[in-house]
Amino acid sequence: MRYRSIGDVEVSAIGLGAMPLSIEGRPDRDRAIATIHAALDAGVTLIDTADSYHWHADEIGHNEELIAAALSVHSGSDAVLVATKGGRGRPGDGSWTVTGTPAHLKAACEGSLKRLGVDAIGLYQLHKPDENVPWAESVGAIKELADEGKIRLAGISNVSRTQILEAREILGGTLVSVQNEHAPAYLAHEPELALCTELGLAYLPWGPLRGIGAEFRAVAEERGVSPQRVCLAWLLAKSPSMIAIPGSTRPATIRDSAAAADLVLTDGELARLP
């Protein structure tokens, strides 16, 4: 496993995106916990979650509680950075809502603290800008949580270059990460990746495996590995700020994804990929 930095914390270059363990089509609890344990055994030390990663309306925090339960019975849990988020909701009909008011974000953080069973959240991320709330107000609430010692590090998600720069002015060195969609099928956030690389902010691409095409499959066949592993290695090669967080619902798939940290693609192979 190779490692990269989120602020002053060293984490595995491949993390676990835990959302699929709690939303529609989720595995049973035993397999979900086995998947988290397989990630840890493979050297993964970053788990990404959110209070809104749940299926039914009455189970807010399902994913956070699942992660806390899995970590509580694994010897390697002390080395894990749990990155959670606040600011989105799920009414239970498959849709997503956005609420970025300071009051909501502070209450969401309190709920996450209780479910994760910690005094301070390692990395707390503002899940998405709320078009009905000034960005500075939402980010200001995150700063207050940091000042109160309820979160150690802060991140923002689904943001533009302008929003990154404004958040950095408000949060200073507490802002350590950006999480945007980034995948072979979605490269619109290349400017944000470039800015994160320049500023030394970790960049966590969500949905990283979407759109794996023939080029990836060809390289994978030549290397004798999965296309998914090639895709993750390709992402890591884009920037030293990149820390991929693929989702998984089975131990075998997260083991395969974790192995991407040790797959170094050649310049010739990278030239064949998007």
C-alpha cells in the first residue's frame, strides 16, 4: 500500500467509499462488516461516509453506525481516518436534498459524533453547496465546529474553483480536502484537481469507476489485472493529491481496489488512457 496525506494525516492512497453498504441494494450486515474488515486488512486507512448514506427515511446515519460497529471489533481501527459529511438528506424515495444552514450543519455534526462514538471527527466534509444559503455561511459553520474542537480537519464536496478558494480564506489550514466527481466518464473537474494540486489539498474523487472503456480493458488484459484496478491506478497517476475512494459491497472487490495503490502504470500506458 502506498500512502498520501490529508492535512497532517497520512492515509492509504486507496480508501473505501462506504456508501454502497447502506443505500439501495446494500448487502446484509455481516457482509457489509466483512467488506470493511477486508479493506482494513488490505491496508486501507481511509473510510468515507456521510450521515445521509442510508436507504429509508428513518435510518439517518446508518452508514456511520455500521462503520463504528465494524471498527469497534477490529484491531487495526486506531490507524483509520473516518471522513464523514453533513448537509444532505434522503427522504426515503431515492431522492437527495441539500441543507447548508449553519443550524443544520451543527446538528448534523453532533449526530455524527454520537454515531461514530468519538469526541472529534477526523475529517468533516460539507457535502454540497446549498444554493439557498450563502456559501460563506455554510463554510463558517464548519469553521465554528473546528474552533470548538468537534472536528479536526475540514473538507468540501461538489464544489467549483471559486468555492474552494473562498472556503480556504475562511478555513485556512483547517481545509485539507475536496471531494468532487471524477472518473473516465466525467472529467469536468480537472480545473479543480489542478487547483488542489497547487494548494496541497487532498482530492477525493467520488464515483471513480464510472465509464471504464475499452482502453482500460486493453491495458488490464495486458497487465493481467482488473479494469477497475487500472482505472484507480490511472487516477492516482494524475496528481499526488489524488486519493481514490471506490465503493464496494464485497470483500473481494475492495481487496482488488486496494491493490491499485501498488500498480504503477507506464508513460506509454497512461498515454493510451483518457
